[in-house]
Amino acid sequence: MNVLVIGNGGREHAILLALKKSPKVDKLYCMKGNAGTAEIAENVNVDYMNPQAVVDFALSHPDIDYYVVTPDDPLAIGIVDALEGVGKRCFGPRKNAAIIEASKAFAKELMKKYNIPTAKSATFDNYGEALEYVRSQGAPIVLKADGLALGKGVLICNTLKEAEEGLKEIMLDRAFGKAGEKVVVEECMRGLKYDPGEEVSVLAFTDGKTIVPMITSCDHKRAGDGDTGLNTGGMGTFSPCPFWSKELEEEVLHKIMIPTMNAMNAEGRTFKGCLYFGLMRTPDGMKVVEYNSRFGDPETQVVLPMLKTDLMEIFEAVTDGRLSDVKIEWEEGACVCVVLASGGYPVHYNKGDPITIGDVGDCTIIHAGTAVKEGKLVTNGGRVLGVVSKGADIDEARKKAYAAVKNIHWKNMQYRTDIGIKYRQG
């Protein structure tokens, strides 16, 4: 089979590396891709946010048998629908199911309607009413822009002043553009052992009839060590989650995952693809923080390297509605991804700085914001590279990853030094 992956970040590079191992796959393509994907796939310079351009490309390339749509934006505008409309086989949810991520207000209403555990919330499209509600609730409180905001549209406000400023930023200043036309105001959930709470990401394959959780991972959203600084798309991940247990997996599967799959079916929005559950362990049990309609980034970078089963086999089973026939297996051990970012990320950062990569041992270098300019590898985004390492445990994987980081350089490179050490006491 010839397979095309849509997207140009670290997640797509990680997916392509997993697909490359499949005996089912002959040739890989990536739309639009980066310098790393170009090493294992043919990069295709087509605007994947233009459904007609994607369809025109598909029709002119009948040799491409299968499409994997991974970023949130093209899923939200219906690229899967467009490709399926011209007879192409795809992995990824249709537009009416991708709304579970594209609208936080929709997701909260779904959880309320079907009694899926989550934080108490209210949704507003009027700034004055939202402000009045925030003042009545007090702080700490969480503000979420309703729409897609590159993973950055969530503000955790510890004081009422922060909340008032954050609300203005989202709804009046439109810091996140159209995503801020509505805002979800949410209680700040507390953790069982840690404050403000311990989060875990659990991605799951689902064909709408069967849902199979992948191994767990934990993300580091803040730019600085100790979870300080601005929210980012993710500065690093590790797998597995230290506090995860078989009991928690059973709880999440039966109280959250299966009910979510069934709820989407009941709404006429059957979800087929990768459904991401952002969860928090609280004194009242596991609760949903957010849904994503696709593989997480950088969670994918630590989950897929541990997958023993052929990823292409899983993708096809999801498309064909026979996921229950596939036995999905995982390697023992741990995996860590340290994200290397451009100085100034997530606000203002430079592009075009030359990158030097020395000896990285047996680590895998995942490309995100990279390009080749005049024959040289250069930075081309905020999150530039991910250093991925496997080990018998998280400590071993961390040690190898940070040893490799020391041999990678560009001007003003920044990264966190504490990836993989949170929740160590369980």
C-alpha cells in the first residue's frame, strides 16, 4: 500500500516512523511534512486546509491507497469527509465527530447529558454574563476558549484578577481568534495527592463499536521547569504514567471511554479514529479534562515507539469497523520525549537558525519545526525537535534522552530539564 499522512509536525513524523515498520506499506507520503518526514516519505506541498486542493491531489494520485488525517484543524473542517466523498480510505473522524475537540462547549454538554465525569462548568458567548459568573465563582478557576487554539486556549487562573484579565484576553482581545467567540468557565479540579491535580493522557483506537486504550502518557504543558511559564503545545512527555493502575484503567474504560463512544453514537456522530482522553485523578475519581479528536502531540512520540502491533493493520481495522479482531500489544519499559524549542516559544521566536545534531546514541530524533535551507537543516517553528528514548524505566529513558540533548545545538535553543519526574510518589 501507498499511504499519505496529513500534517507537518512531530506527531506526523512519529506516525510515519511507525508505519514504515509495517510490511503492508510500500511508499509513504506526507502533506506537507518537514525535514524529518522528507527522510522517510515524499513530502507533498499541498494546503491541507483547502478541501478541494486535497481532493484534487487525491484524484490525480490514484496510486495512493490510504490517507491518515491527524491534525485537529483539517479534521474539524471535514478533510476526511472530502476524501471519503471521492472514494478514498481514511483514518480519522469525520467532521461531525471531530467536533468533540473542535468545540469545548459541545464536549461539556455531551458529558453533562450522558453523565460522564468532568468538572462543573458553564458556557458563555456574552462577555458581561461570563464576567458576572466568574466573579460569582471566585478563584482558582479555569477559562477555555471554545474552539481550536493550538493547544494553548486554556487559562488556569489562581486569582480573580487573573480570571478577569484572562476573560478579557479571550473574549474581547481575541488572543485566540475565533476560538474565543465562546468561553467555557470551569471549576479548577484538585488532585488526589497533588495540587492543582495529576493529569494523564490516554489515547484510544475506536471504530465506533470497540474502543481500545493505548498505554498511558503524561504531558508537560508549561514552558518552564516546575510547570512554570506560559502554556505551550507540550514541552515533553513520558510513558507510562506513574500513578496508573489496572483499577484506574477499568474505571476509565467503563465510566468514561465506553460511555463517550456510546454517547457519540447516540448523537449520530460515530467516532472512528484516535480519541484522546485528557484525564485527571481527583478525590472523586477520574474525570475528563478534555477530549482531542486525534493523536496527541507530543504524546504520540512516546506511545507509538512502544507499539508492537502493526499500526497499519490497526488503522485498516478501524476504517473497516473490525477493531475487535485485532490484538493490540505493547512493549514493556518506558519512553521519554524531551522537546527542544526555539528561544521565545510560545510567543515570539526566530526561524532559519542552523541546527547541529551530534551523537545521540540510540535515541530517535523526531522533527517538528524543521526545514532544509541551502542544504542545511534549520529551525522552522516553535517546537523544533523531540528527543525520544526508550529504557527499562523512566529514569533510564530520561538519562539517555538528556545525554543526547547535550549534543544538539542551535542559537537560543530552549528545553525543560525536568521531563519525566512528576508524580513520582504515585
